[in-house]
Amino acid sequence: MIRTERICFHIGEFRLQDISLQIAAGQYFVLLGPPGSGKSIFLECLCGLKKIDSGKIYIEGREVTFVQPRARNLGYVPQDYALFPHLTVEQNIAFGLRVRRYSRKDAASRVAGTADLLGIRHLLPRRINGLSGGETQRVALARAMVMQPKILLLDEPVCALDEGTRQEVCSQLSCIQRRLGLTVIHVSHNLEEAFSVADQAAILHQGVLQQTGTLEELMRKPDSEFVACFMRCENIFRGQVIGPGIRQQTRVKVGDVGLYVPGEHYGEVKLMIRPEDVLICPNYEGRIRGDNEICVKLVRRRNYGGYVRVELDGPFNLVAHLTDATYAGLKTEQGADLIAVLRPENIHVLPA
């Protein structure tokens, strides 16, 4: 449905560099990255609002690299929504239809249908000033959807909303996308937001595409330390290969302990394990440690509601995320001696 080939664009000191993406029809695709990474600029290039320096853009198999924005059949919701405060909600939604000279009857029918879909028909007579954040967002979405595009581009569509409203709107976006079979590209820097809607995702950093895949792949099989950190993995450490292991594993020395890791590796390696994959056990007298079990000390813990974040000191520092029930079952306090279990299948060796 959407394909870009080595898109390059520069403005001042900033550059988008060789962005190649393929987004399937009917997919909800989230473009992630920290502020300033070029996500919004990429959307504007897709829309035709910015002219790229080089590369090609294809939509539904048709090259649109030099096609005017209005001929690309895209619905675009900018980050600031760009609504007209002097017009009513109905007039804002109908604006594009009137520009394209739809009859008053056809425009009214489309506006009413789109407003019903988004649950905002009762807002049609009102002006933009005085709407809540969630209502304003829905009006901006309606203005894009009333043109019945097959592709929606959403630039940080819920960043200005409070958490409760953000979750509600994301749920609504996902339902509408599935119901209408739309292809959606949704720009965000928020992982919780991405997890609530995404089929596939990509991470952009300093104008360079870092990795594309499912969120599970980005979390557990990152291609770089940057991707691992962006996906909130706090356990990244260096090791030195000291020999082969069993069952297609390699033995790696980290600090003064040896760990088995999956695959065949050589020289210096960089390892990661997600905090939720670090298992914690009591360290009682006489306990015999197994492979990939290390002695640690509980340094600090903090309850974040959904999980307990535990900081551990040992041959190398670790962070574990435990459920309330798991932490309570340890019956331990700060300074206690524990065992951290790092299962080989949960350790990922970052590409060199």
C-alpha cells in the first residue's frame, strides 16, 4: 500500500537519510522515536507538504513522488490539528468537501455520517473554542476522514490529551481502523500508546531508520543499543566470549561470572535482558547455584503500581520488574541477599 525508497530530505542541519519503508494495506503502523528524530517531517514528505531531495514514494502501486498533496488521497491530521477557530465544528469538517465543490446535500450527508462514526454529531453546531482536548482531536480526525481516504496519517494524535482520554481515543482509533480497513501511520514517542494500537512499528533516530518490526521484536530482538534503550531495557552489559556452550550456546564472561547465551559468538559481545525476564529467588544457606544464576543484593525497590522495580547489586548491576505477588512472596527487605536467574533464552546478544 505504501512504499518509500531511500527518501532523503534536509532542512537546515537536519537530514532524513535513506528512509525505506513498506507498509501493508490495512495495517496500523506506528512510527516511534524521540522528539526531533524526524517523524513529523517524514509524514509531511509522504503528504507532499515537503519536497524530498531524492528517493521515491509509492501509494497503492502508483508513484506519487511529485504528485500534489490533494491528489495523493491521504487523510492527514497534523499535531496541532490546524482547525479554524472562527468556524463551527460542522464547517471545519466540511471544509475539504467545499474546496472540492461537493454539493451542499452530499457534503451534509458525509459530515453527518462521519460525525456519527466518531460520536460527535452533537458537537456540529458548536465552535472550536471551548471544546475539550478529546473533542478537538475527534473533530480533526473527522475532517480528515470525511474525504474517505484509504490512508490516514496521524501526527502525535493524542499527545495533548490526559491519560484517560488518550487511552479512550486510542481504543477508538483502533476500532475505526479495523472497521473501515484503513491503513494508518501513527507518529508517537509513547510506548504505551504504541502498544494500544500498533500492528507493526519502526523506530527513527536523528533522521535514520533504526529498525522495523512488531513491538515484540523491537523489545526482545533489538538491532542496536539505542533501540534496546528506547524500548526501556535497562540491563545492557558487555562480556567476553570464553568458549562454546551446549545446545548451540556460547559461554560469556561478564564481570567475574560466566553466562550461557544463545547462538555462536566470538570476541567481545554486548548483551541485554529485559527487566521483566530477570527472575529472583531467595538465597538461603546451602543453596547450590545453577547455570546463569548469580548472587545479588537488593539495593532499592519502588512500586510503580503495575509492577515493582527492583535494583540489584552484584558482579554487574541489574534491574528486575516483579509483580506485587512475586515480590511479596520473596519476603525480603533492602540489603537482602538474593539469586538472580538469567535464562539463556531470555538473553539477547546485540549485533556488533
